Amino acid sequence: MTTLDARSIDYAYEPGVQVLHGVDLSAASGEVLGLVGPNGSGKSTLIQVLFDLLAAQGGSVTIDGHPHTSTAAKDASLYLPSDDYLPQFLTGREYLGLVAQLYGTRADDPSDLFARFGMQGRLDDLLEDYSHGMRKKTQLISALTMRRPVTVIDETLNGIDVGSLRLCEKELAHLRDEGGAIVLCTHDFALLERLADRVVFLDLGRVVADDTTAALVAQHGSLATMVFDHLDSAAR
């Protein structure tokens, strides 16, 4: 079942500055979708449109079968942005409890995940005392505890240590196996080759490629080669 479905998305920040040109993006239940592209390709703009943070100027988006502007769609989805801006006056436990309240649910005890992510004993410390990597891991833990039908991760994995990255990879695989649809926006091509079922390559606001990871790797040798060859060709 297609859990996230965006069709013919257009967006311009001002007349004559078109950022997205009829972009299609979909993710099915039980699928990890990789979203790649250079800076300025429109990836983050597209994600903000998906979550109704920017109003689409053309096309349509549904999440879990609901229009993306609806409360039902927002309840079914979770977005982890590329920044690590968290309310610093809260503790880690209070922040995760707040997220659960916003979704109208109760958070499971996050102590085990905090320990597994190398933050044992820090759950009741203020977020302002967390390092950049710890704030990133707290964001990821929020997604792993909420387990929404659609989870979109925009570069949130940047800045975490290699052990936590490996743990996150395993946990996202579990979320997929439970039927979650995950969109993973990252420049870590090796991670996508291990984890993503399908990859969409976006450049200059247009879809360059949309295929299974296995097919793209078979065609190009690697995801990195696909992206770099395209960028080299465009520069000529």
C-alpha cells in the first residue's frame, strides 16, 4: 500500500525562481525510500511541502490515505529536520513526553534506547547540556518511540557517532519490517545501498532517477557513481 504519495508537486519561492517542477514521490508501507541530490536540488523544499510547512503551488499529497493538510495525515507522520533545534529548557525525558502528548499517546520508557545510543544517565539532563550528536540522537529516539506510519528523516543522521549510526540503521530496518514507510534524505550513499529499497535522485527540482536501489547500483556501479556522473555531465 502506498502510504506517502506526492504527485506533480510544483513550488516557486518567487516568480521566475521555480524550485520544484512536477515532482512525483511515493513510499509504500514496509519500504525505505532514499532521497538524494546535491544541495539546492529541492529536497528540503519538497519535504516541507509534504508536511504542509510550505503550501504546494501545484499537485497533491496524501499521507496514509489522507490529504497532507489534514489532522489525520499529520498524526500519521513524523518529520525529523536537518537542524537540531530542540527546546533547551526541557530534559530529554520531558521532550519525548511532549512529543508523545502532541501525538495523543503515551511514550514508552526511553531509558533503554538512551543507554543503547550511548547516553545512559542523561535522560533527565537539560537538552541545553546535550552535545550536537546527543540532540540528533534524541530526535532519532523520538521517531523510534512514536513509530508513525510515515517517517521522514532529513539529514538527521549527520553528526552521530558510527556506533549509533549502525544502531539507527538496524532500528529503521525494524520499523520498515513492521510496515512503516521511511523516507531517508542523506548524502551517505553507502548507508542507502545497505538500507534503502528504492532511491529517488532529485536535481534542479526534477526527478533524475527513481528505481530500486539494486537496479540503480547494477546500472551505475554505485549510487555515488550515479550522482557524480550526472553532476559531471551537467557541468560540461
